[in-house]
Amino acid sequence: MMTDNTKQLFTLLQDKSLLKQDVYHKTLSVFKKFKEIIHTIATEYAEHSKQNGTMIPFQLKENSEFEMELHFGGDILLFMMHTNIFEFSRDHEVMKTPYIRENKKRSYCGVINIYNFLADSFKYNRVNDLGYLIGRVFINNEMHYFIEGKREIGFLYQNFATSIVDEASVRAIIESSIGYTLNFDLLTPPFDAVKEVTVYDIQTTSDYMKLRTGKRLGFKFQGDHDEIVD
């Protein structure tokens, strides 16, 4: 005979699974909106390029339903939707807000990660090169969102209780990501960080470009300051 405890477990299973499915589908709809708006921006850029006679690339490459690359200049922005649903840790500032305390279900979120890579890292198959997470967008079952990110990206819409995903907000996130990337330049690493190299590295560099490259290689990437690694 089914016990009350068993019934409670079944109810919990159903409630939490339905909540996560709801968050997943809403996050996926937002990710599709990212694709649509990037396509729109790419079209706008193509028209702008015709008028100015420039040939700098700006195009979207769709790798899968959950991953796409925006190529522009010497950079790539990789947008990746995680297929799992997450909850903020108890110590996260979001969990301390009245918005979450009123309804804990609001803390379950889908995540869209935004990474920056050098275009040459993919072009020359430099598998040791580094990319950087410059922002991540959290979306809950009410289509509210919260952003953690670098500089201007992280300053966008940090009020989880009032920020609702729409076309304008998605475009703002994309444009801020592009703007941050354009200003996040490739710095030469400290001399001592690259003064030693193996024979293997040199022998394979000409064929596979295996020597590691990153915008802040040899630097600590903390906050928005670049500190030399000793």
C-alpha cells in the first residue's frame, strides 16, 4: 500500500520535473531569440559594409540547436545554452532577494554562456588556445533573467525581480558582448611566461599551431584587472 511518504515523493518528483521542463523550454525560446537577433544584426552589418566598402567579416555559424558562433574581425563569440537547469547557491546574492524568498521556484534557471575566443584559434585548430567566459544569462520560469559578466555586460539588468526577457534586452546583451570583445585586446604575455618552449611545441607549431595563445595568457583574469602571474 502506498504510504504518505511515497505520495509526497511522487508529488515532489512531478512538481520539480515539470518546473525544470518549463524553465528548459523558456530558456530554449530565449536562445532562439538570440539567434534571430544575431541574424538581424548580421544583415544590418552587411548593409552597413556595402555603404562603407569594408570587407570585415561578421557572420553567424550555427553548430547545433544549443550552440552558435558569431564571427567578427579576429574574434568569435560562442553562445552556448546548457541543457540542464540550475539553482543558485544559498550564498548567492540573488537568493537573498525578496523576489526569491517569496517563491523559491524562481531560483531555478536555465543558463546561456557567452565565451570569447580568437578566430585564429579555430581557423588553425590551435586546440591549446584559451577562451574566456565573458557573461552568462540566467532565465527562470517567469522569463525573468539575471546576468553575471564582465564590465558592461555584468552591469546590464541585475535586478532579477524586474528584468524580463524581451527583444530589446536580448539585443542589448548581444551588443554589449560584442562591444566588450572589441575592447578586450590581445596582450603580449610577460616575457618570463613564454621564455621556455619544448622541442615538441616548436616542431608541431608550423603544422598545427599548438603554442597556446589567449588574450590574457600569462595574466590572471580576475575581475576586470590584469595582474601578472609570478
